[in-house]
Amino acid sequence: MPQSASSSNKINPRAYIALADALTVIFWNKPPFERYLRGMLQDHSELLARLDFSTTKRETSGYLVDLLRANEARYRDLTIKLMLDIAEMKRFSNLEQQVDRDEMVARAEAAVAELREWTEHQRSVIQEHEDHAATIADSARQAEQARLFNADHEALKLRFFEMHTSSDPHRRGTDFEDFINKLFGLYDLEPRASYSLDHEQIDGAFTYATDHYVLEAKWWKEAIGRRELDVFKNNIERKGKNTLGLYISMSGFTSDALAVYSYSTPFITMDGSDFMAVLEQRIRLDDLIARKRQHASQTGHCYLPVSAIFSDTD
């Protein structure tokens, strides 16, 4: 009967013995035995190269387990994978085809039960293995998400450059609508594209940090003046006191317009330099909005250039 495993993270030697015994009896014929081990060891060709499948199953199993035990730090994950896979076996199809099937299956079930008991005693080691595997899988997922995020960013940056070369104002306005949707969607800002295009004007909404924003964007040759910002302020106020606004002007804003909204403002602003900083990934869009929102709350000013944010962090 197995004794309790050591508190260390090493695999108990008797668990290795149980693994060798189980490997020997879960198959009767050598071909399925070899196929099983080749499948389980497919990522460890250096081990397969050292196994001689022309010897008995017991000799092959014993030699493999000796290799695993002698190099435990290197093969711990593989060893636990083998133990868990065999411990979960309920059927032994190769044995069930033999004349003495009842005796063979009973022997296999007993060996697997012994190994299963050891896997329970080795729970701390197995948990470490599972945590390690989960960390690797999580790192792979994060790496893939980062790769896709960066690829989408690069595609949007190329579209941004292409829009700058457009000679068709209406086409540029339509492209800008889609561009904003995709950029804000990339940052999970829940853009809602209820746009009304009129001379490249784009109206919409998005959500950030539980705040709801109405959005207006223009790509004009001229800077946006006080009249346009006054209209936007009135639109925001009609939406309710908890509504905020984001005004995007690719050509910037006149000094007198910014002066009016330098003490109290229900909206924040973005311009072309903000977009470039985001698209070059010098700052995240959501972080940029948060900094502008914080600045507006503290100073009442609707405008915070991205260069000022960078200078504060230098």
C-alpha cells in the first residue's frame, strides 16, 4: 500500500515503480505498446532513440522509467503526463482481444489503480505541473493576442496614411468613420456607429470606464472654431448631465475656441497628433482618453496635447 508522498516536489520513487508496472501490463502485444509510447514521447525524440522495442515490454518500460527518473528535472512534465494518462484508463482494448482477457484486464486494472493512488499522493507535484502547463498556455494566448493586436494596429496606421492622401472629401469621411469604429473597437470601447455624415462630420458614441461619451469627428482643412464646439456642448447637455463628449478634429482647434473651454468643459478633444501617437503605439487609446479626462476634471480644460502627457512621464 503506498505511503504518503514526501512534502518535497520530487516524484516519489515508488510512483515511478507503479508507472513501470502499469506500462508493462496495459498492452499485451508489442505493436500497440510501441505505438502508445511513440505517441506519448513524440516531442522527445532523444528518449525514443534510446529505447529498444525489440526487448520485452517490461525491459523497455523499466529502461524508460529509469531515464525519466534520472533526469527528473528535465522530464517531470512528461512523467506526470504519462502517469495521468495511464491513471485515467478505463478500457484495455488490446487485452480484451486475448484468450486470457479476464486475468489480463484484472492485472491491468490493479496496476492502473496503484498508479492512480500514487497520482493522488503526488497531488502537489501534479498541481505544480498543471500550473506550469496553464502558465505556458496563458503565455501563448497572450502572445497570440498581442500579435493580432499589433497586426490590427499596423493595418489601421496604414489606412490612416492612405486617408491623408485622399482627394475625395466624402470618401475620406466614410473611411474615417470606419477607421474610428475599428480603432475604438480594438480597445473594447464599444463604439456605436449611428453616424450622420455631412461634410465629413461623424457622430457616434462609445463607452469607457463606465462613462458614456458622445463623439463628433471632423476632417477639415481648417481648425475647428468656437462655433462648432458650442454646438457640440449644447448637444452633450441635451443628452443628460452624466454624458461626456469627445471632439475629434484632424486639423486641430483655434486658440479662441480652446480658450473658451479652458475653465469648464463637458468634453475632451483629440487631434491628428493624438492619433499618430496611438497608432505608433507610444500610448494606448484608452490611456490617452483617461489622461485627457483626468486633465479636464482637474483643470476644466478640454485640451491636453499628447506631447504634454509624454513630457510628464519623462
